[in-house]
Amino acid sequence: MLPDRQFFDRLADAAKAETLPRFRVGVDVVNKDAGGFDPVTEGDRAAEVAIRALIQQQFPDHGILGEEEGNVGIDREHVWVIDPIDGTRAFISGVPVWGTLIGFQKAGRALMGMMDQPFTGERYFADGKTASYRGPDGERQIRTRDCGSLENATLFTTSTHLFNASELACYMEIQNRVRLFRYGIDCYAYALLAAGHVDLVVESALKPYDVGALIPIIEQAGGVITTWKGERPENGGSIVAAGSAAVHAQALEILSRA
């Protein structure tokens, strides 16, 4: 049995009950990276525990791949991919562009997904066939847009500091060609792309839980998301998402040189 929209909503509501009360109130932050800064909060951990408990109760035979609590049964046919707070830096800075990512895979392929932003009250969801949005301004099916070429594109990346030297050179070639570029909104950029507000997202060094929920949202909205080598993105890595096949191909031709 596959999950439905109502179950995804239950999972997002459970996470929201843990994250939203901790947003903009001052939280304890633990650095997971001794050589840099990779923050995790109590909200991250509590939200993932809440999501896992519901999944294990409802679908005990499903696997779970999560950021904070380790992996269980990820070789099974059905696997959940969870990032309780994608954009922890935004979360601890009080910026409402973080999100809870809940993805669902069948036989290693991203099939369903939800991106929930509790503070703004927005949910982006892929049900296996179509992508939809629900928020303060209503509910509707969403589609990506075709801006025609890189020269007309709006581009997002989280930060140029995350690229290595060869990646940065390729990224900057794209940035220098687009109409508009912006930084720093993590998973929210992919949601905006799926909804037709953004044309291109370019990132590197992503984990499977960073993209697991976003892949079906983008694909079922009509977009394209792959690695920089044009491969399936379920395992993360360097990722490029575009609103149209044409813009994706233009970006990929440059990024594949990295």
C-alpha cells in the first residue's frame, strides 16, 4: 500500500509541532563539523523522531533514510527520505526559507514528496503524477515555466562558497549569462522552480535527503532535475534543476565540464 496526501500531511503536521515553536525564539545549536560549521538543532532531531514514529507505526515494512537518526532498511522497495529542517542556517537566523522535506521512493526512484514551510503555511506536494501547492493564497496544481534560454533565466544557488574551484568556474559561466541570480534559500528555491517562479537551480555537495522530496515535485510539475553529468539525482551530489528541457540542456553543457 502506498501513502496518500493525508498521511504526508500528518507527517508534516507532526514535524511542524516540533519546529515552529522553536523558530525565532533562540535555539541551542550543535556544530556537527569540527572543521567548519554544520549546525543541527533540537528541532531537527525532534521533528525527525516524530516523522519516523508515524512511518514506523503506519508502514513498518518501509525503509527510512534520514539526516539525523540514521538509516533503516534502505534496500527495501519502499523507502522514506527525510530532512526535518532543510536550511538549518536559515532556521537559526530567523529566515523563513527552510523547509521540512519528506520524500518517498519506490525501487530506488523518487515517486512522491512534500516540502512544508510551516511559518509561511505553504506545502508543495507531488502525488506520483502531478505537483500541487497549498498555502495562504489557496490551492492549485503547479507547473514549471519555459523561459526559453539561459539569457532569460532566473537562477538560484545557496552559496558560491559551497563550490570547489572547477565547479565555481562552471557556475559563474552560467551566472554571467542569466538575467537574474539570487542566493541563499535552500529547498525553497526548488519549490519556487516547480511553481514557475524560478528557472534554474544549481547546487553541489547535496545529500540524498536534500533532494529526495524535491525530485518528484519538480518532475511532476514538468521540470528536469539531474546531476551535473545528466544522471538520476536520487543519490545527491552536484545537482541542476530547470523549468524546461532546453534550459536544462544549456546549463548541463556547461556544468558537465566540472
